[in-house]
Amino acid sequence: MTRRKKTRSIASRVTIRTGRRKDYKKWRHENPDQVHSTQRYVNKKRKQRKEQAARKMERQHAGTTLELHPEEGSENRSGEHH
């Protein structure tokens, strides 16, 4: 017996629904109510989003605040014509 190659592709793992791998995409499109993300995947993505938001907040707090309309030097810049 030969060993099946490990794969991360869902399409190659699903053979019971239609019997054919290439029909899986069509089956998913026709039956959206039966297709669900795994709880592990949902938790992983939720954790990633929280971490990403935390990193974004950290960057925002660490950054320097720029003045929108600095008072001095804005009128005498070379290259700017009003």
C-alpha cells in the first residue's frame, strides 16, 4: 500500500461528497449552508486579528504627532507657488 501525500488542500481531501475532486468547487458553490470553517481556523484567525490590531495600536501610540498646519515656514518654501 502506498502512502498518500499530505496535503493542505481541502479539495483533494473531499472525495465522498461527489466522488470527484474537481466537483467539490461546484458543490461548495451550490451548498453554501453546508460549508463551514473549522473552529480551529476561526479561533486562529480571531487571534491573528487581535494581535494585528494590538500591533497597529502600538505603532500609533509610538509614532510622533505631526502638526497639520505648522505656523512657521509654510509660506516661504521654495517650489511652492500660491
